[in-house]
Amino acid sequence: MAGLDLIVSGGTIVSPEGRRRADIGVRDGRIASIGNLDTSAGTVVDAHGLLVMPGGVDTHVHLMDPGNSAREDFPSGTAAASAAGVTTIVEHTHAHPVRTVADLEAKTRYLDERSHVDFGLAAHAWPGEEHQVAELWAAGVTFFKVFTCTTHGVPGHSAAALRDHLAASTQVGAVSLLHCEDESLTASAEAVLRLEGRADFGLLTQWRNRDAELVAVAVAALLVRRTGARATIAHVSNQDAAGYLLAERRRGALLAAEACPQYFLLREDEVHVHGALRKFTPPARARINDDELQMWQLLRSGTLTHMSSDHAPSTLEQKHDGDVWSVPFGLPGLDSTFAILLDAAARGHLSYEDVARVYSETPAKTYGLWPRKGRIAPGADADLALVDPAAVRMIRNQDVLSKAAWTPFDGRTVNGRVVKTFLRGALIAKDGRPTAARTGRFIVGAGAVPDRR
């Protein structure tokens, strides 16, 4: 086949269906052919001994850009993504939320040439503003972020407001990502804890408690089914919450369930030692190793449908500038999520095929990025992560590319390493370092009207 720009030669291609050793030919940024390619190309990359995986698709990312980007911005956050093997993100910042079409247009203009990877943008749903759903969906947002409790300055939806939003979404086929914690329960717990004069970080699990998550998950899942909407429950933290989602899915709910590494590897009692560095919400729920094993099984079985980082970084200085009530929620995660999944495969919690499913294919399908993203097949974008499965390394704070400059997994030894990342056939990272070029493009959402594509 003449005229190829790139051949990735001799690697083992991984898909959710299995593995096969084959060459990949790329032309004009897309995969042109797969097989035994006896031809020339502008560039040939030797991938013998490597796994060739679809680039990661991380659909829950906060980069704080535009606005005050002291915590993170697109250049640093997407540099971390590219080095880790992630080629597509969906981003939304709580500090400067997209609420109108004008907001979306201004943000896309601002982000021109600021991203190392391709990106979609989510809008924030605001109680009482469900009339914005149709316009924003037609303008090209990827999904709507909805809170059921006031967090990060974004107001929470009551059950009635959530139903109204989901009903409006159903009318146009829009997708929502639902943060589920019941406002009445978190507010009541906060009032009691403040009255008691509590200021220790151990209060976090009582403030953002399990019942608050379970009540909100149960109500949201029921409303998703009743309205016929399409939605994902964000950062499902424990087995009980996953059970409610599975039950409603079996009743017909169009409901995905997002997992995040912190709910597998971090333990509930770590907040007593690490304080602000374990302030995220919902907080860690795993108490014993069996909790972690059950979460991996839920991910492998598909009860938890896909993995995201929920990358919401702050620097160490920002995390220590205040008390338990005032320091920011959130953890950095783009640097580490793919690495943790590769290690899970090496340790037998998942297969490499599962990794391709939960961090590429399923998120791409869930949010309308498929078939261009999330797969290795002719016609798809040539977004590839070349992985050395035999490499062993330690996750370290000093290697973090995010502005956070730390990771909750510092000191953890992991198996497997992304050695090269390609975006639309161009090398964007090698051996853990991004290239200088910022060639990421805005991906117009699935609901966009033709003149916006």
C-alpha cells in the first residue's frame, strides 16, 4: 500500500476482543490498514515486544482553564495526559463553568493551541436552567455535569430539578454525568460537625458520608430510568452504590457507572494520616483489601462500566493553605490512571483487553466519541499508546507533569510503561516526556448541528 505516513511494525495490538500481532499503517492521521504491511512509509516505528493499545480516553478531567489556573491549566494537564498514554479527554472546570453557548464558544477559542491531546468540553447544568440543554447540546458539548449537592461553588440539584434536567436531556438525546451526594444529608452532617467544633480531617467520611452517596445514587438512577435519559453516575466509590446502579440498569435504565483509581487503591482511614491530601468527594470508602478486590471484579464484569481519573489537582501548598472545610477537594490523576490500569492487568485484577475496554472503547462509546476514538481499526484516528509490559517503575512525585507536582500514589511500584504516545499518527510523547507541539483539537460533541461540525 503506497503513500503511508507511518507504520507501527510488529507490535501486539490489544482490543477488548483480544490480541494479535500485526502492523498498523497510518495515512492523514487515520488508520489506513492493519496486517502484514510489506510497504514503505515516511516513518516506521519498531513495536516488537510492545503492546499497541488504543490511546486512553479520559472523560472526567478538570483543568481550571480559562480562569484562575494556579491549580492546573491545559498545557500542563494535557502534557501529563500525553505522557501517560491518554490521547483524548473530556474537560470541565468548576471555576469557570460553561453554562451558555457563548461560554462554550469563548472557551474553544481560548484553548486553541493549548492542548497536547484532543479534547471534548462538558457544560455544567444549573438548577432551573434546563432550557439551556438543547442549545448547548446542538452547539457541541460532550455531556452535562450535574451535581446533586452544592460542591466547588456549583449549586446542587434537588430531585425535582434533576428530573427536569433529565427530561430536557431526553428530548434531545443528551448525556449527563451525575455527581451523587444527597444535599440534605451532607448539609445536616456538616451542621452537626461544625457545632461540635470539629476541625480534624477525620470528619470527612462523616460529612460526605456513605448514606448521602447511596441515597443520591438510588434517586438519580431511578430518575434516569423514569425519564428515559442517558447518564453516567460519576466516581462510584463502593460496592453498595454499584449494586443500585446495576439493579436500575437491569430494569432498563440507560446508565453507565464510572470508576476511579482512588476508590480501589486508597483506604478510608488514610485521611487520618494524609489529611488534606485525601480530601476528595465522595471520599475513599475501601477499608480492607477485599473491598478493593470486589471493586476490581465489578470493573472487570462491567457493573462498573469504565474508568476515569477525575483529575482535579491542587498543589501541596494549596492543599495545606486552610482547614478541613476550606482547602480544595480533589486529586491529580491524569499522570497515573493508565499506569494503575496497566499494573492491574499485570497483577491479574484485569486483562489488557479489559484496560482497552474500560479506558478507551467504553468511554468513547458512552460519550459519542466512537468510532473515531477509542479503537484501533481502519478509519479510526491513529491514537496509539505503545506499552512495554515488562517494564517496572515507581510512581513518584518528582515525575508528575501536572501542576499539582504530587500524586497520592507516590512510592507505588507498577508494572508496565507507556513508552510512546501517538495522536492522529504524530508522536506526542516518548519515555514519559511530551513533545513540544500542542496539536490537540476540540472534538465537537455528538449532538452538534451540521454547521458546527
